[in-house]
Amino acid sequence: MKSFIYITLLIFAPFNLQARDSVINHQGLHEDLQKLLSTVEKGYVYLDDREIDLACINQKYSKKVTTVSSLKDSVLLFENLLNEFYDSHISLSTNVTESYRLFAPIFTETRNNKTIITNVWQTNIQTIDTDLLGAEILAFNGVEFSKTIDDFPTVCQNKENPEIRAWIANKVVAGKYSEPRVLRLKLKSSEIVEWDLDSIQLQNPSGLLSVDYIDDIALIRINNSLGNNSLIAAFDTAIDTLSNNKALILDLRNTNSGGNTYVAKGIMSRLIDTQLPYQKHEYTESWDNQTDITRAWVELVSPRGKQYTKPVVVPVGRWTGSMGEGLAIGLDAMKRADIVGTQMKRLAGSDFGFRFKHRNFGYKMIVQKLFHVDGTPRELFLPEHFVAQTSIDKDESLLKAIELLSTDSR
């Protein structure tokens, strides 16, 4: 495949498009569809790594264009098309009430054809009175769960592919904005219960970060703000107060929305005293229809300001997303922090924004692959100190971080 040589990065925040009936320009809709597919064919760096049938997508969705009768329909057309790639790092910049949410506060895995809850967003949930870990999902809103996967509104996917099926399972659980999310669960105790996912209340703290102390260990938690440039100043203020503390726990488990490299490097630059590599980029380019050439480089971080030199441990988890993942692999590559926790969100590559010609919204596409400096794809990175989540009553990753720092001999 060929990737774009010049990429125009468009910054746009997701917004909700109020669906309303309107005169639909089907020709313009078809042009936007073809433009998106061209972007995918030329620029999506994971196209050859995934089971994607572009010919089927072109045929099926071109036919769907003629059935679009409202702005809502056009949003759902492109949303369902992007879901064909089973890539959680790709999305539209808008949604309607019938759209699927981008994530849920629980994460599932498929084991022996059963969908099992393996992670709960413990660090960002106010209260939860049911131990969901290890529970099998039997039904969603009264429909047998395996059928909800089969009925997911993609038309070109091989839904027998275990990776695709597992991805769809988490989309189903995320649910549509317009519908309830009632799960029929078989708990580890074998008890069958009906459980409303919307009963979970998220904390959503207002500050860019939170600072706490566990005896003589400082705890800085990033509050889903890695995309806010003001976080650098907030982090500077926090780190400058830690001279009397033994060590730092930098908690990245609430960075679900990712962020940008400017902020991540602003944080890393306070923790090093020499210029160091933190991640590898790679994509393919070609000129004048000639042979494809792989272009790759390693990005460096330079020290900034007064350095924090004491030990650092970084807890990560399923809601450590995108730039949160980049920050974790960077600190690991620099050997500046011990990484502890579960798998991260596993968002692959670097996303860039594109606009449609005939729509007032756009989409994100992945045009660069990202790697740990040791060559491990970012999305496959595992913490050296892996801690499987087995309890919602205690914070096992935080306890492990404290244990590591308590025995640290540096």
C-alpha cells in the first residue's frame, strides 16, 4: 500500500450533529465516500495488516448512498463504514443519538466463544456494588449477546474472525447513545443478574491533574487532559513541590481520550537530564508511481527546567489511551520509570484529521505506525510489572506501584 507523503493535520473537536431531514446531495455524498476510500487505500497504514475487503465496502456502501434521506443517515453511513476497519483509533468527528459510544467503563474479552468482563474502570468510577470481573455477558437489552454481535451494522466484516468478534463485542457493550445498556450476566458465583451499565457514575474530576500523597510518596494522576496544553504548566507546578518526597507515582489510567506529543514531551522533559529517544515512527511513501519506500525515524525528548531525579512508577490500564500509551512507552524506553498495570487501550498508530468536501464534519485516519524504541508496536506493549485486575475492592496496580517504590534501592 502507499501512504500520503504530505499530510494536512486538521484540528477539530468531536461535536454532535443534530439530525434533521434535509435535501440530500447524493452525488456529493458519493464523492465524499470515494474520497474517504481513497484516503484509506493510500494512507491507512494498517490496511495490509487487517482483514478488510475494500471492494465489498465500496460496493455495499455505494449502494447505501442512494438510500440516505437525512443528515442523520449520512452520519451513520460513514460511521458504519469506519467500523468495518475494527480500529478504535478511527472515528468521525461527530455523532447522532443513534451512534455508538466510543468506549464503555468495562472491557470484555472473548474466551471459548464467551464474552467475559475482564476489566472495570476502577480509578474513574464513583461507586459500584456488583463484582463484574469474570462475569459472562449472556444478553444485551434482552437480546442474546452472540446475536448482537452478528447483528452489528457492518456488512463486509468476517464476524467469525475472533479479533473482529472481540472488537464488536466491546462496541456493543459501549452501546448507542439512544438506547439503554442492560446486561444479563452470569457472575463468577454462577448467579444470573440483570445489570444496568448506565448505573455506573463516573467521577470526571474538573482539574487537569490531581495530587495526593501516600506517606512519603507523591501521587500525580492525569485527569484525561493530555490534549490540553495547559497541563504542562500544571504539571510543572505539581512537580516543583515534590522535593521532599521519596518518589513519584504518575498515574495514567484516566487518559482515555489521549492527547498530543507536545504535552507528553512537556511531562517527560522534566524527568530526564539528557536528550533521549521515546518512540519510533514509520510510514510508507512513494513518488510518481514509483516503488514504495519505508520512512522511519526515532523522536527525541530534550530535558527542560529543573529535573525530578527520584524514582518514578507509572500505573497504566485499559483506559490509558493513545498519547497516554505513548507517554508510558516513552518513559519505559528512557528507563526513567517502571510501568505497572494491565494492557493499555491498544490504540495503534498516530491519527490525523481529514475533512469531507461536502460535509461539515470529518474523520480521523491512522497514517503512521508507532513503536517502542525497541521495535515493539505500541499497541502490543505490556507493562514489565503486569498486574491482572482481579478485584474492584482494592487498587491492585497502585498497591504494586507502592510495593516497587518501597523496595527501590536507587
